[in-house]
Amino acid sequence: MGKFVARRGLEDIPRAMSCLRELTLRFSPEFAIRPFIDQHPDIVFPFLDRWTLDKSAHVRRLVSEGSRPKLPWGLRLQALVRDPSPTLPLLRKLQDDESSYVRRSVANHLNDIAKDHPDQVATWVRTHLDGASDNRVQLLRHTTRHLIKQGHAPMLSAWSLDAGFTGKVKLRIEKKEVHVGASLPFVVEFKSSSTTEQKLVIDYAIYYRKANGALAAKIFKGWKLTLASGDKRTLSKSHSFKVVTTRTLYPGTHRIEVQVNGQRFAGPNFELLPAAE
């Protein structure tokens, strides 16, 4: 039904918008609304603006989800990829929505924008973090998770994480060989030499072997902690090498590193072996 509205509704956009509003109360038409945004933004955006105040969370979510520049599996809204500013007033109205369903969509929308305009999203966080509620802080953290893992300096600064770690970091693996399908346990030891406490966002990088033998890093989420002056902390984790459809695993030399507030600390190599019999 959404596809039908998208094909025929361009002849009567106000009627199509009314129909899509009714449809989203039953199932989400975020794909169906995108041709209207793409071809007639001047007509559609006033509808989206009114819908930010709709009593239904499904309608309010459609405002954010339907206008995402790079909605997965949806029509890419190239004009908004180039310039996301038309959607920012909508997101500003929805980021404190009472529904977590809506706020999650806003976070994903901002994350879309961050792929092409990271500095702009860092400015957004810096502007909207001051005096933010717990729900907004959670939304902004979800929004910026990838930029933090990438070590994006302006975003680290927005979260007051731009200071490098003062102290010693040691990463230790429990074994030097791991089979495809198994897991690699590792331990990270921290010793602060700072005279003040340090806020740390700790991730780790696995340098996967590619088909041509080169290594390429993939960042994984680790821990958040505050380390007191002169304090020590030991953290442990286990990384799975089970087979997944999104990544091909090539046996051979791999490497693991730890990343603290965007700063990489070298770690050991290890061998990924074929799956055990």
C-alpha cells in the first residue's frame, strides 16, 4: 500500500500525506514518503513540521525516520546528504520526545548526518549537551558512537575526551593462536600517572587480514570509566571470531590494539587458524 501511495500520490500530495499519516498508525511507511521528500520538499516539509506535534509517536517517528538522508534500503535523499540543514529544526523538536522509539530514530538520523558532516554533528552535540536531560545524553551518545570510535577530534572535544591518557597501558592476550569460531580473551591494564582523575572511553581495534594479505582495523566498543589519580585498573574481555555473513575471515596474522580517547596503543599479533575439526 505504501508503494501504491508513492506511485500515485505524487498527483495529489496533500491527500498522499494524509494517507501516509494513517498508514503509519498501522505500519511504518518511511520508504513510501521518501519520493515525496525527494521531489517536492517545499510541500512536504510543512507537513513534517506539523507532525512533530502529533499525538501519535508513530507519526512523530515518521518525521525523523522518513527524512533520514541514508535510510538503509531506502531511496537515498541526495539533497539532504549534501545539505542536511532542512531536517535539523525537526530533529531539534524531537530529540526530547517522550517516546524512546522516536528518540532512537533521531539518534540514527543524526548518525546518518555524521557520516558526511561529522564536524556539524560535533557542533550539535556541543550545543545540545549543556543542561541535557538523561534521555538526551543517551540519545547524543548513541548518535556519536561511531565518531568516538573513529577518534574524531572535535567529537572527542565535545564530550571532554580530547585529553590523551596520562599513564601506562598494557594489553595482554591469553593465547597467541585462535581458531575461526573460537574467541580470543585479552586483558588491558591501566596505571594512571596523572594528578587528576581521567575520563576514559576505551575501545579496541582488531586488525583483520584481508584477501590480499593486508591488515585493516575494525573498532569495537569497550568500556567507559573514570580513573582516579594514580589509580590502577584491569579490564578483561573476549573477542569472538565466529563466522558471520558481514565479514569473511582469512586465516593468518592478525593484530589487536587498545584505543583510549581516540589514541591507539600498540598491542600484540596473533594467528587466526582455520576452524578446528
